[in-house]
Amino acid sequence: MPFSPGELVRARGREWIVLSSGDALRLRPLSGSEQEVETLVPELEIEPISPATFDPPTGERTGPREAAVLLRDALRLSLRRGAGPFRSAGRINFEPRAYQLAPLMMALRQETVRLLIADDVGVGKTIEAALILREFLDRGDIDRFAVLCPPHLVEQWTAELESKFALTATPVTASEAARLERDLPTSMSVFEAYPFTVVSLDFIKSERRLDDFLRACPDMVVVDEAHAAVSGGRGRHRRFDLLRKLAERADRHLVMLTATPHSGD
């Protein structure tokens, strides 16, 4: 019996989601993760692969209507996340344009993400980068991230992550740093205490802050307005030095964004 991607099947005593089909079926357990994906050849299985079936509810011990509606919605969202090509599809509250998925598909093909997204102004570089963050978090490939941007963009980034991607990021600026550090142990960095941060580039360009960030830097970093980090000028040289040191660790994911054409440097 042919199966299509997204269908639920039963094989080897458990239920699976079909990810791809053909001569072999690529399956993920219904309640499993990407690490448990299996490829099965139906002809070689002892027991045939069949459509998954579930017993209807008995009607006993039913809860209030609100609980039933909540359970239904949770099931629909869970299946939507598991059956589609992107695990993050059920965690965003908008429909991205087709071209905005291109950087995400490129990122998923790389063992370590190294991208320069240089789309024009207004086409959604913030959305393209945030889609990568959301997908890698939902796949379990990262558990922390930092967005580096000019000070005037910190508020915009935190608002976009919260409203569109359900990610509550902590803004780290010169004015917020003292408040954030007030209740932390002296040995703990802000970047260790808060897993998702949007950091002002001006805040971490000082030598002390730069070293602290490099020590506690998460596995994925997004750099907005990356053209401001080219070498040349004292302030810009510090930013260039920061990005160079971030890139030295071969397994760190690094996504840079810019809409400004380079001037030959």
C-alpha cells in the first residue's frame, strides 16, 4: 500500500509519521525526535506496514468541554509540527513568503551554518534569520542564541521575535546591563543567565564586554547590519575582531545580514 508524506502508519509495534516515501519509507516516531528517524523497506519487514488506527474514546471519565477543546487543539498543532518539512511550522503566527524559506533550506543543508543573507531592504531579512533560529531550536540543534545588532534595532528585534516566533529574547544594552546583572552571581555572565539575547554591538565592543561575550557565547549567533563590522576605524575594527573571533570556532553557527552593497573591501 503506498503511503504519502504526513500519513500515520504502524510498523514494528508503534506509530510513525511518514516523512518521505518511495521504494523505502523514511519514518519518524509519532512521539519521537529527529534522532529516531528510521528508513524501512516494506518488503523486508516481518509484519506489514499498515495505516495507524486509534481506538475511539469510551466516554468514561470525560472532563469539561474546555479541557477537550484544549486537547484537540494541542493534538492538531502537534501533528502539524511533526508531519511537515519544518518542525517550527506550528510555532510561528504568520505565513512566510516562499523566498523567505530559501535561507532556512540552505542552513539545513549545512553541518555548521555559515550564511551571509544580503537581500534588499524591506524583503524580510529579520524573518529569514528568525526562521533559522526557530527551526534549529525546535529540532534541538541549539538551546541558546544571540542576535548582535546596532542599538537602535534592539527593540525591533525583540518585538519581532516575540510577536511572530514566540521567542522571548532579553535585550542587552548599556542601559539594561546594570539591571540584568544586579541579581546574578558575580561569576555568572548575562549571556549565560539568559538563553535568548538581543545584544547591542556598541555594548560589547569594549574589551571587557567583548571577552565576556566570547567566553559565554551561544552556539548560534546572528549579526544584523554586518557591513558595520568591516575593518577600518577603531570602533569598526573592534566589531570586525569580534566577528573574526566568533568564526574561529568551527562548530559555531553564524548568520550575517546586510542590505548595504560592499565598497570593494
